[in-house]
Amino acid sequence: MSDDDERAQTLLAGLRDIRLPVEAAGGAVAELAAAVALGAVAALVVAGGARLIGRRAGHVPPAPEANPLDALSALSGDDRRVALLHLIRARDPDHYACLRQRLYRRDGALDLAALEAEVRGRV
């Protein structure tokens, strides 16, 4: 038992002696660089944690609505047209691809009432 205690004391004494000399390579500049690096890593960890917490706290899932067209009634004509196109794209991508080809033609302005009727038929 005393042999184990003696070995442990010797090991601990050896560990206490492991130190860099005062005049180690780099000196104060190396210590300053190490402190800056540790500070930068700590700042990145804190910023990442704050971003993660902020994203979770700010995310509120939208309430399910019976009819998505009811929420669009307050929008202006162009905004409503864009929102209707988003709804069509989500519900029927193939039909949206056909409509998208007409979007950029000179005579291809999409009628708002026709879009609403298409969305009502697909919802």
C-alpha cells in the first residue's frame, strides 16, 4: 500500500514540474495570440448558441387555415397573383410549369380571377 502511495506522489510531483520556461518561444506574443484565438472561438460558440436559441424562439408554425384563399383577400392584385402562383406551384407543379411559360410573354398576363378559380378547384 505504501508503494502505491509513493508512486502516486512521484507521479504527481512529476506532473507539477511540466511547465514551459519563462522565455519560451514566442513569449508574450504567443500568449496574446493564444488568448485572442480562444476569445474568437468562445465568441463563435456564443454567437452560434444565440442564433440557435433565437431561431427556435422566433419560429412559430403558422396556424392551419381552412381555406388559404381567405388569407389572400387583403393583398393587392399583383401580390395576390404571386401568392396564388405559389399555391399552384405547391399543389400542382406540372400545371405551374405550364403557367410559368406564359408569365413572361408580352400578351401573357395572367387573369387574377382565372387564377383564383384554378386555385379553388385544386384546394
